[in-house]
Amino acid sequence: MDCIFCKIAAGEIPSSKIYEDGDVLAFRDIHPQAPVHVLIISKTHIESVDKLDDTNIAAVSKVLAAIPAIARAAGLVNGYRVITNVGEDGCQSVLHLHFHLLGGRQLPENLG
């Protein structure tokens, strides 16, 4: 598989890790859209939300359960936003389900 996030999770490509456990990895985005911009992935390859099913939903649950600890590790104490993009129209740039954790300032209400 030629997935950049799988390679990051395997340690083949360096990243600015801020959190890691046996199932989840969080690292700083190289093109931040906010003062704090962290990417959170499951170490299990899942292409997108469209590919969720009974065989992989537990992996995503572990990611979501880790988000509060990741937010604290990133210094986010006054709130944050969690976003995932799906498919071409949703601007998903890497075909590995990932969540963007954004914060560090008041974020705009309207994304469009």
C-alpha cells in the first residue's frame, strides 16, 4: 500500500507527533490552517467515512475517544473543532480517514 499516513504510522516517514498509543497517532499538520492544527489517524487503514462498517468502526471509536487527550496535549483548553473531509468534493487529499483538530484561537462559524 502506498498510503502516506500508513507510512507515517509505521515510522517510515517522520512527523511531529504529539500523541501516540497502540491504535491512534496524532501529529502536527505541515500546512496548518489555525494556530493549532493536528491530524489524527487510526493506525488501521480506512479510506474515509464512506468506508466505515462493522469491521472497522471500533478503530474509529478509539480515535474519537483519544481526541480530548490529544486536544489537551496540543494545549487546547478553550475549545476546538474536529473535521474530516470525504471524497473529492469534500477536499479529501489523503485517502486514509483522518480528523483535523483545529484551535488556538476563536474559529469562524461559517466554513463556506
